[in-house]
Amino acid sequence: MRVFERDLRLEILNSLLTTPHRELNKVAELHKDLMELDPIFYGHLAVWYQANGDVRDHKEVFVGNLLASNLPIHRDAGFVMLQTFPPYEVSRIVDFMKKQTGKLPRSTRTAVRDYLREREKNTLFFDRAAMRGRKAMKHLYAGLHIKPGERADAILFKGEPPQDSLAFMVKRLAKATSHKEQALLIVEHKIPYTIAVGAIKRITPAVFVALVNAMTPQEVINNLNSLKARGAFEHRNVKALIDQKLEEATKSTRVSAFKAVKAAEVANLDQETTAKLEEITNQQVAKRGKIAKPTALLVDKSGSMSLALEVGKQIAALVSGITDSDLFVYAFDSMACQIKAEGKQLSDWDRAFQHIIAAGSTSIGAPVEIMRLRKQVVEQFIIVTDEGENATPYFTDAYKHYSDDLKALPNVIVVKVASDSDYLEREMQRNRIAYETLSFKGDYYSLPNIVPMLARPSRLELLMEVIDTPLPIRPKQQKVQEVAVAQIA
């Protein structure tokens, strides 16, 4: 039973690499199992992931389960955490609880009511939330039978926004005939890009400047494709302003690491802008920790492993940017070759991998044997593979020879792609080789989640970091506790 408990905790940590994207049911079962088996650990993991994770689907499931928990400390933590989500995610959490957990406690309705009332207190805050998440907010008011305030009712339900509201200004924007007036409205009221471009028929350079000025660095990254398609990059001043926002993104704490790289791929941008986006990714990933251990990345290039090659070079770029120690990268089929890049950017690794073709049989032990002969000592192997192996030397045999000869016992992290096979895992388990498995489901945004696994000396330390993460306390209860402590003192 103890083995099962340990494995389940690690399994959910490993599962955080997956990104179901609006399919919460795909992760709900695993969350449910851990919640039932070890509710205390689950609560700490939920809070830890809120601060360290990237995948919003997991964050939503965590909060939904905490709010539905039988433990008061869970419900209180979920109450506090819910307040930090945008309206569309709060709506998804509520729907998840209704469909998946089968219940919506009174405390959850209170949490949502407080969430909405807090936004109603600040008209600017409310207006922007209503503009970006109109449908979700209407769903929360109506679905939970929460009476909206006068302003909320006018904007969301009656379609009669007050003249000082953002919704009213958008109507003015749509009617404005002067580009100067359009720009002034956007700047003065910080009208969101996606809303403004839907209201304006033709965008001039002056309007572009106003739009980009009003955008956050993450919004600029998210809308690069749209900006380029509408001609923003053709105007020098607008392009300079976009570059400035991208510079700000390297320091921002609210930018998703791999969204920058994926934006570059989707928008087919110029080399200079692509380099800026790669730098954003490197800086954001670096905030997750440094890798101090010598590491080997072994990438499967056997038949049908094109995806492994793509994932491999993404991980190579990610790891090389944050490692303070040796990094050895090998591609293998039945043989292996070492791959070296001239720099640490994704473009450098693209060039390094450009002539590597997926073909041949599979010997996962081949790169390990070459490393043994070359005396390349590491403390961890990252293996990107489908776990199939049909040629010698086999990994477990090569690992034993490597360990005996170099007096090393590297940890093994398997990044499994395009397969349901567990052959390699079973072989390592049979040979008592410590390993972890991360299942890659196709979304590169989640790859930075591998960093905590690599940056910490052991998975035990990662689990200890999770369990040491405190649960947030609702403000009123915190005051009561402080008074009690003072009285005892």
C-alpha cells in the first residue's frame, strides 16, 4: 500500500505535464484518487501548483476539489484561491463542480458571491472583467441566483451601460469616424485589443500605437499573429513599441514561458522578433530554478519518432538555458550520435537537429554505452521516447555497465511521447532503477513543468517542498487566529 501511495503522489506530479485544454474530465479521475488517498498532501499540492504550474486545467480542478472537500481547511483555501481567477475560469470551476463532483456547497456560492461583489465595488475593475468575460459573469450571476448590483445589471443584463462605463466607450469607439478620436478613446479607457479591433473597421498607425500601449506584454505575445496580419509590423514606430513590450515580458511575472515560442511559430515572424520571443522563454524558464546536476538528454530518432525529435530540441533549449553544469545531448536509433548547438536558443538547437531524421530500430542503451566509453558522468538521464526497444544494447544492461564502471547512479526521467507502451518502465522497475515518467500529450506550453523535477537534487525534496507549502487562510479566520494566539501569549 505504501508503494501505491508514493507512486500516486508522483503520478499526479508527472501528470502535470499534460495539458487537456478545456477537457477537465481527463484529469479529474487522477485528482479524485489522490484527494481520497491523501487529502492533506493534495491540499498542499494544489497551493504549490497555483504558484508553480502553467496548466490552467489542473489549477481549475484543484480549486474545484478543494471547494467541494469535506475538510474546512480545504474549503477555506479554495475560497481564497478562487478570488484570483478571471471570470471565465471561475465559471468553468463552478461547472466542473456541478458535473464532476456532483455538488456545489453553500460555501462555494458564498465564494462566488464575494468574488462578484468585490468586483462590483471597483467600477473600473468590474467594467474590464465584464468586457472580457461578459458571458461567464452572466452565467455566474444567473446560474447561482446571485442578484447583480445596479451597475452590473445595467451592463450585463439590460444592455444599458452607464455613460462612464467601458462598455459605453466601446459603443462610442464603434461610432467614431476620426482616427484621432479612436486613438484617444483607446488610450484613455485602455480598451482591450480584441474588443477594439472588432469595433474599428480600419486601423491606422496612430490607432495601432494606442492599442499596443494599452496591452500587457502577455497580450502582445498572444496577439502577435493578429497584429502582423493587420499590418502593425509595417510601421516602424508601431514595431518599436511592440519590441518594447516584448522587452518588458522578459521581466514580467505574468507571462507564460512557452507561449512566446509558440507565438513565433504561428505568426512566422522575422528573425529579430523570434529571437526576442526565445529570450522571453529563457528568462521565464530560468525563474523556475537552475539545474546544478550534470544531465544527459537522450532523444529517440528511430522510425516514427519525429515528435520525439521536436520535443527533444525543445527540452534541449529549455535545459541548456538554465543549467550550471554539463549537458550532453544524444540522438539515437540502433546507434547514437552526440548533438552540440552553437548557442542556447531554440533556433540554435533547431539548426543542430536539422539533419537528424527519424528512422531505424531502437537501442535506448546505445547512447548510455557511448557515454560510458567517453567517461561522461551525469546524475540524471532525460529520455524522450515511446519506450519501444528492439536492438542491443538494451537500456537496463547499458545502465548497469555505466553505473559499475563510472560509479554513478543517475536518476532517469522518461518523457513518453506518442505511445501507451510501458516496456521501459517495467524493465527499469524489474532492475531496480529509480525513474519517473512524464507523459507528453502534445502541448509545448507545459514543458517548463519538467524544470522542478530537474532542478531539485531528488524527487523526495520536490515532495517535501510541496508539503511545506502553506494553505491560504480566509482573512476573517486569520484575524480570529491572531486574536487567539495573542490571548494565549
